Amino acid sequence: MIKISIIIPVYNAGKYLHDTLESVKKQTFTDWECICINDGSTDESIDMIKQFVNEDKRFKCLEQTNSGVSVARNAGLDLAIGEYIAFLDQDDLMPATALESLFVLAKKHNANFVRGKRINVPENFTLIDLEKLKLNDKYKIISPINATKFRALPRRWMYVWLCLLKKDFLNNNRFYEPLKSGAEDNIFMFEIFNKAKDLVQSQNVVCLHR
């Protein structure tokens, strides 16, 4: 079984997508598949995805008519075969040790739910900038903690792209659609927090949010 399935919805992301996918390709943890769901893009996004698919069999491409990020993520969940699920947005970047750090903690604590931290970076932040960035990524842990304390936290805690989630734990949890407010993570994540008895919170940066 593949250890981690990374799900990336893509819609007209040509300006950012190459660096995003390249940051996945450069992960120190190598047992993954990356499912890119092309959500009816009209720019060069699909060509970029196919380039990565052709160069690396771990990348997969699924195409659908434009239906929104929730439908795309659900389609990715249906296709995923990994033991764990991770999500990434089309314009964000993963530090090279992101998957490794989350997976190590998930296995160490037999955790269904591991969460990392993010850094906000400028829109023009590139993969070259990421490679120059010095991050403290030695698997610092606040572990395990009661998930109930997170249920009333503000939306910044609800981002799904900070998490590694065991697929069996997710079971039938799906993203709600259509949501035009950009808050499609919230309902999904509230349900996950309510379902989880505890989680492992890492101090590691796992996402550079452009």
C-alpha cells in the first residue's frame, strides 16, 4: 500500500503550479502518490500536470468539468489508495521534510490525525526561495492533545492542508458543496475534530501559504 496520497485540486493555476508540484517531488519521504484533479482549467495547468505525470509515475491526473474545490477533493478521496491522506492547494509549497515529519509522528503515536504549522509567504515566493529558507524541522511535538479544545478555535485552525489524516479514520467524511464562500474546509474539519478523541500537533512547518 502507498503510504500517503496527496490531493491537489487545480483550476487555472499555471502561474504557480510548477513550483507547487516540484515541492511535492522534492519530498524526503518518497512513498506517496499525488493526485491532481484538473477542475476544468482553461490555461496551461493541464499541460503542467501531464508533464509531471509523464516524468514521475507517482503523479496522477484526473480531469473533470469545472465543479469547484469540494467536488475535486471528493474525487481525489475516491481515487486515493494511500494509508494516509494529505491535501495541498495549487499555489502553496511543501518544505522538503513536510511529509516525513507528519508521517513519523503519525506512526510514533499511532495517530489518525496529525497537524503541522504554516508560514504565510508573498505571492511571488518561489521554490528557490523555499530552498534558501532555514526551517526548524526536527519533529518537535506537542502530543497527543485532546481535540475538543480545538473545536471553538478560529478559522485559521480549520485549514485541511496542514493535516495528515488516516484514510480509515476519514471513512465517509466528504467535503460539502457547493460552497462559494471559500470556507469549504470548515465543515469538513469541524466534523474531523468532533470525531477525533485526540490529535498530534507538530511544531514543524508543513506548508508555505502563498
